[in-house]
Amino acid sequence: MKCEQLKEMLPDYWSGALDQTGKAALEAHLAGCALCQREFEQLGSVWRKMGAIPEERPSAAMRARFEATLEAYEHGLQQARRVERRKKLDHWLAGWWPQQPAFQFGFAVAFLAVGLLVGHSIGRGTASPVSSGASNIEITRLQEEIHDTRQLVTLSMLQQQSAGDRLQGVNSSYQIRQPDPPVLDALLHAVNYDQNVNVRLAAVDALHRPASTTEIVRKRLIESLQRQDSPMVQIALIDLLVEIKEKEAREPLRELAAKADVNAAVRTRATWALERIQ
């Protein structure tokens, strides 16, 4: 056995993972190699000291934070499953939903009436107590960890290969009251580069609230308008910019309305937007 081989076997020896054959070969080499014997003893001393370190048990506060983080993660997974079940339900409903407009209207009115009745009954029987206590440092920390976990779930889903998973990631972003820059970057990246138009449109919708409060998001949405190649996404961006009354978008809108190679509906929408952004 060579010295290099022995060094590779030392961790297994001290952890008890080395078989009898390897153990015998190692001990035979040690008997005739003083250099390896010293290294063997030094590593053994370190190993014994590590074994003497008492096992640290997590505090009650750490356990509470872990459970809250796990709950937030499970909530994100449940939300993704609900979206998938909703898709299946929509597909199933499409099979029996009446095609005639008159019947469609009748069904819609009936469902609306039932929904109002149930909502009224629940509203009368349920009272939501208003929280009056101030949150302490531990609760604030838990809320921050839940917030971070939701963002991690959203970012993970937005990076999936499946367009359905990415749509679920966009839906998950609605649960984040104030998305951090990485989530906003991921949504803006989806608007600009996602291969699926439905994902792009969903990302535009998800950016409505951040765009109304964050200047950098508004600027990047204007840039997105100039690089888009999908008329549907262009119109969705124009509507968003009109809704937030973004005056910085007027010049890009003028250019868009004047381009002959731009879709006619997009040019019309851009002209319409210029009349409303003053």
C-alpha cells in the first residue's frame, strides 16, 4: 500500500466504515511508515475531539421558525396543486358548458346568484377578530422567513421547463406583498424572453401592482414594450402603462404608432394610449 492510498482510507478508518481487509492493510502499512503513523495519530486526535463535542439541540425559537418556514413551503406547493386542479376542472367544464350564448348567460346568472347567497350567509355567520397586539421581534423574524420562502418557491417555479409550472410561479408571486428585486427580475425576464405567450401575459398582469409603486419596474416595462414581438403582449403592456399613467412611455408609444411594420391593432392601441397619457 502507498502513502497516498492510506491517506484516502483514514477518514473511513476513524468513522468505522473501513472493512476488515482494508483495516488490516492500513495497520500493516502504519507499522513500517513513521510519517504515516504521525499523520494517523494527528487525525485520530482531531476525530476524538470532534466526537467529544456535545450535540447541540435547536432552541424552541429555532424550531418555531423552521415549522413556520416549512408551513410556508407547503402552502406554496398546495397553491401549485390548486392551480393544476383548476386547470383540470376548466377542461372538464368545457366538455359540458353550453355553447349557445343564451344558455351560457343563464348558467352564469344562476351561478352568480348562488355565489351571492352563500357569500352572504358566510358573512353573517363569521366575524373576523382584529388583531390588537404588537408583533415582537420573533414574530417579525418568522414573517420575514415566510416571505423569503415564498419568494424562493416563486423563483424556483419560474425557472422550470414546463410552461404550466412557470404559470404557477407567476400565480405564486401574487402571494408576495412586496416582491424583492430577484422576483421582479424573474417576472420581467418572463415578460421579455419566455417562449410561451401565456406566461408573458400572466407576468405582465403580475407586475401591475409593483409597476404602480416602483420606478425601475416602470422603466423596464417601457423597455419591454420596445423589444416585444407579440402583438398580444404589446397591447397588454400598453394597457398597463395607461393604467399607471406612465408619462415616460409617451415617446416610445409615438414611435410604435408610427412604425409601418408593427401590427395594425398595436398601432391603434398605441395611438389610443397617447390620448390618455397626458
